[in-house]
Amino acid sequence: MKRAKKGLLERLEHGVIVGDGAMGTLLYQRGVPLAACFEVLNLQQPAIIRQVHQDYLAAGAQLLETNTFAANRLRLAAVGLESQVHQVNAIGAQLAREAAGYDALVAGAIGPLGRVPGETADLDPGERRSLFREQMEGLAEGGADLLLLETFASLEELELAVAVACQIGLPVVAQMAFFEGGRTREGVAAAEAARRIAASGATVVGANCGSGPKDVLEVLRTMASHTDRPLSGFANSGFPEYVDGRYIYLATPEYFAARGREMVEAGACLIGGCCGTTPEHIRALASALSDLKPATRVVLRPPAEPPQPAVVTQRHGGFLSAWGKRPIITVELDPPRGLDCDKVLAGSRRLAEAGADAISLAENPLARIRMGNIALAKRIQDEIGIETIIHVTGRDRNLIGLHSELLGAHLLGLRNVLAVTGDPVAVGGEAGASSVFDLNSIGLLELLSALNNGHTLVGGALGGATQFQAGAAFNPNVADMRGQLRRLTKKIAAGAQFVQTQPVYSEKILDTMLDCLRDVGIPVLVGILPLVSERNAEFLHNEVPGILLPEDVRKRMHGTHGEEGVRRGMDIARELIEAGRGRVDGFYLMPPFGKVEIAVELIDAIRR
């Protein structure tokens, strides 16, 4: 496909370029559901995409972004199009090219690989490069004049994407999303981000999404004095409001255009719109910028050694202080399904008296409704005097709620958190509920580390630091533990300070797991969930995620129930405890059906 007559750099030398506005906002307004994969429309409904481009061009846009923001292999796999990455991107560029003709520029839009923080933590740099490259090559073949990397929350991922884009041979616009206080999700300040993005090879450095025009303007003012690269700003149209079943953005076109004019006066030369902006916003913007040229900028020299944020290193305290001295014992109890927590309180008291180090409280296990574990943990610690470990899932709260709940838990004196992704709601089947998953387990650990370092996951200062001890889960019940080990390594890098494993039922699996985890450097508590009958064993093996019973164990439980089932299950549990004696850091006991007496008996066996 032929490209525009004049390229990006040539046009920037002569003045300001007006970009287009939001693609998703217009598609949503025109009847496409928010949950739909917008990029698929390049193949299925090209006319609606072409019309969006034409509407922005008619409004005065001089640069059109392709409808390819999430058109990478990972995101397209969700709709079964992972094998058509090149086609989706190439056609996306062709549709924009057809609308743009040869006077307007076509920017190949590329977003982060994952939807939420930590989602792609298992990918090595080579895999990430490959994912970006196949998307970029499709855009280049389809006729894009430049590549526009936008809405990146991770500076490291953006730097990698820029490096790949530079190999494609097109100009690169690299934009990050900034949040409170002009910082990224990882807490990187705008000044440092500008320097690093420029150093990575980006043609244009900028900011988009994140928040409204006012905040983007402040970020650009900071960037203007820390890099000599051209600057771009694509702000949201303020903050959305939910009205009559639809999301409405409040910033008027006039307000948006006035802030755009200030961005140019601050030194920016590529201005467009992000979420909530429409052709009306771009029409007002184009009119406001028609007589402007970017302001002259004075770039400050960075200090020889930029100050680094203080990192709070958490030492193992509380129940983990016993590590290396004796086996640590934690016991999992499920919060009640209703209001009566007397049984859990009584069980916690018995376990504390028996020598347990901490009570591990699950959060809505199997995605079924139970009492909140944070409030229950507070009562247990206050009334019984034993530490608790609260399980926190990414399923039940969005990013805002997770911040608030964890800060509240810290205020209540809770210090131990097991970060887990959580079973999807489909497992529990609770009517009307939905899974959130803004963060997975790795993202949750990153959040806990951020709070321990005195800031939110979006860079906001806390005025202090939390003192959480973060735990991670490990599943040894897989054919090859190397994948789980790689994931655990990432969890430890994200801040995990102890491990609780899924239940183990085989000495062979125990041996393999201990060999894999011998060098992890943090306490590993081996999961023990005693079986009580054949029916119980088959349920766990066939229906509960993360649990796999060896065939010989299923044979040993065959035909058992009642007292005989409990005796057989306890024999298996004791054998595993003996197999781990002197070799494991501790045990994570999960008494079936809340039978505390079973856990007490196992604690006695461990302590002997």
C-alpha cells in the first residue's frame, strides 16, 4: 500500500499534527457492545471501521489510528483468531489508508500485550518481541506510515516494544499512561519516563489515556524539559459517568480543545484524543490549533545519579520468624456461609492451643459466597491472639477496591496476605456474579510490594509504607513442574515471601517438588488436605482445580467411608508428614469440612 506524501518528521518540522479520537467510544456509541473484540470488526464489519476513520478525517484529523490496539496473538486468541494476527493488522491499516488517502497519516496502533498487570508475566523477552513483531509487520504491510505505541503501563514493556518497532523501519510514537501525581503504574515519574523512552529510540515521546486533559497537560509540561524529542498527548475526555446503562464522558469539545491548545503551548506537536473523545472533540481541537506552532523548549540536564525511590525490604517476622528453627504450621479454615462465626472462632482457639502458627482464611473458595475473611481475621487475632493469613483474590475486586481493602486490612493490624488469582465465578455458579481479574496473583504481589514501598500501583504516594508479608501459591500437581517453577520465580521477584502449596498426596511428587524448590530462598509450606472417604477423594480429583490424586491413593481410598475413610486418609497424611520431616520448612494443613480435630491430630504428629 502507498503511504502518505509527507512523512511524520517532515510534517512535525512545519507545525502541529492533529490526531484522531477514540475508536472504541464511537463503536460503543454505534451499537457495538463493550465486551466485543473491536479488532475483529476489521474482518467482519470493515464498513463500520472505515466510517469511523472517515468521520475523524472530516472533523480535521491529520493522523488516523488503526483499529488494532489489542490485535496481538494473546488477545486475539480469546476469540479464536490467534492465527490471523497478520491479517487483522494488515486489513486494519488498509482500512485507515483507504480513508486517509495520501494526505493524512496512518498510525499503526499497538497496545500492551496483556489486559491487566501481571497477565503476561510468564512470557520471556523473546516471546514478547515475537508478539509485537508480528503485529507491527502486518501494520507495515498494510500501509501504516508510523507505529503508535499507546496506553503502556509498564515502562520496561514499552522500551522493549520501541526496540522492536525501530527494527521495522517506521517512525515510532511511544506513549505511556500516567496516573496520580504524574507517575506510571510502577511509580515511574514523567521526567524519568521521558528520558528512558527517548533513549530507547522513539521518534516521538508522549502520554495518553490514564486520566483527563488536565493531568496529561501536566505530564507534557514535565516531559518538555527532560527530552528534546517531539511530544504527543492523547488525553481522555475527562472521567466517565454511568448514565442509563451507558458510559458518558463529561468534558465538552470546547474544554478539550482549550487544554489541547495549552499542550501545544507547553511544547507538544502531536495532539489527539483517547477514551471518550469523538469527531466533535477533534473538530474543536483542529480549529483551536490551526494557528499554533509548538513552543520553544529548554531541556534540563538530568542529575548524574538520579535519586532512586526508597525500597522497603521486608524481613520475615511474625509466624515466619520460626523459619529454620522448627516446622511452621498454618491451618486453613473457611469463613462461614452465613452470620455465625462461633465455630470458626472456637476452632481457631483449639488450633492455637495445639501449636498452630497462623490461621489461613480463604476468600470465597470455589467462588461461593462466604463471610468476608478480613473482618473475620480481625476477630480471630483480637479474640484468640493467633496470627491470620488472609487470602486475597483478583476475582472479586477491581484495582481500586483491592487498594482500599488492603489498606483497610493493614489499618486493622492484618499483616499476612496470600495473593491468589481466584477461581472464576463459573466454578461457583453464583447467580448474577461476574469475575473481575483486574490483577492476577503476580499483579497482586506487585500491588503488595508497591504498598510496602509507600505508593499505590498507579504511583500515588501513601504517606507511609505498609508492612505486609506476601505469600504465593504453588501447584505441584502438574505433569511438569518447570512451568510452575518459572511462575513462582516471577512471584518471588514480584515480592512473595512465603509459599503455601496445593495439597500433596504422593511422596514422589513431594520429592520432585522439594528438588525444584530447594533454591527459592523463602519458606515453603507443603499442603496437606486429609481425605475422608472415596467419595471425597473422587470429588477432589475430578472437580477441584489444582488437586490431582495419584492412582495408588485413589485405590487406597476405594470403598472407604465413615471412620474407616478418615483413618485411611489420616494414614496417607501422616506418611507424607514423615516423608517431609527434616526436609520441609513447614506444613499448610487444610482440615476437610472444617474438622478441626483432624488438624489438631496432625499438628501433634508434626510437633512430635
